[in-house]
Amino acid sequence: AQSVTQLDSQVPVFEEAPVELRCNYSSSVSVYLFWYVQYPNQGLQLLLKYLSGSTLVKGINGFEAEFNKSQTSFHLRKPSVHISDTAEYFCAVSVGQGAQKLVFGQGTRLTINP
Amino acid sequence: DGGITQSPKYLFRKEGQNVTLSCEQNLNHDAMYWYRQDPGQGLRLIYYSQIVNDFQKGDIAEGYSVSREKKESFPLTVTSAQKNPTAFYLCASSIFLGSSYEQYFGPGTRLTVT
């Protein structure tokens, strides 16, 4: 069964510092990978996705992620964070026939300190 | 505006009562999903439906029921058989991108059962 592991449950960072949120997945087949962001008491918003092609994927709000097949990783990065980036971030992999379902990691809470 | 609506945002019930959570979408998406979110556990799939009048159990379907009588509606009933129903419930719908589905989420309903 496919699974997703987010290695850090909480990441505190100072404003304007770079950040990396780590995500590893297990799969024996081709995968499609996603990062979602959730602000307090809200639904999830898609940040970026990897379906095929270039392994460096750019998303909204200045985030990017790199797909590394050999390390089965899909880490999320931002070179300079803002207070408004404080949120919970979820990595997900699509599974099932036609890849219609998602399996989510446990989430990483990103806290930006001034 | 197109999107997914969930109502109400907060719901309180007494133990032993069934409760139905509403989910409506006007995105014309075929597939819809229900997830449960608990702190530190990410999102877990309860049920999903790919077409009208058809739905499949997810990973934690016990104690829940759904119906899909209309394309735009996918209500979730939390029955008294669900042992720990207090949680944040998220509804999603998805569109096929040619190789994978992309899921869009509603704002969620926070259910508290006492």
C-alpha cells in the first residue's frame, strides 16, 4: 500500500528565512504528488503538483518542490517565508485505479516567528 | 463563483444521535469525497463517489453512511455507531486532468459530540 511520511510535525522558522518541509512516499509504481496548505479552520488549498516532466515544480505563494524518484521524496521549499505562511502543510500521493484517491501525510505545522 | 460549500461550519450533537453533514459543489465534478481530520493524523478517507448513485468505502467507513442522488450533492451521515465522531470533516470534489485527478476542498464542518 502506498504511504506518505512527513518527517517533521512542527517547523518553527524566523520571518524571511528559508524553509524546507520534508515528504517521503512509498510506492512501487508511477506516482502523482501534491502539496496542500491549510489555514486554521479552513479547507485545503492546492499549492503545487507533480504529474510528470520537470522534477522541479513551482507553485503558488513562492513555493516549489522537487521530485526525487531515487530517494522517493517530494520536499517543499520556499527561499524566504512570511508571517502569512503560517499554516499546516500536507503532502499527498494519488492512488487507486485512475489515481482518483489521495493518501495524505500527517501534516507539518509551519510557524513563522517575527 | 464555483466552489464547494459545506454547512454548517460548526455542529454540536448529543451522543447517540445521528447527524448529517451537507456538501454541495457547482464545479460540475464527477467525483466527490469525504475525509475526516484529527490532530496529528492528517486526512483519512471515509467514502468517495465517482458517479451518481455509486460510492465506495474509504479507509474508515465504519459508523458513516453516504448517498449520491445528485451530481452536485454528497451528504455524509455520522451514525451513533461511530465510536469517536468528534472531528473536522472535509468534503472534496475532483476533476480528471488526463493522467490524474485534482481534488478541490470545501471549508469543512467541525462536529462536536458530547
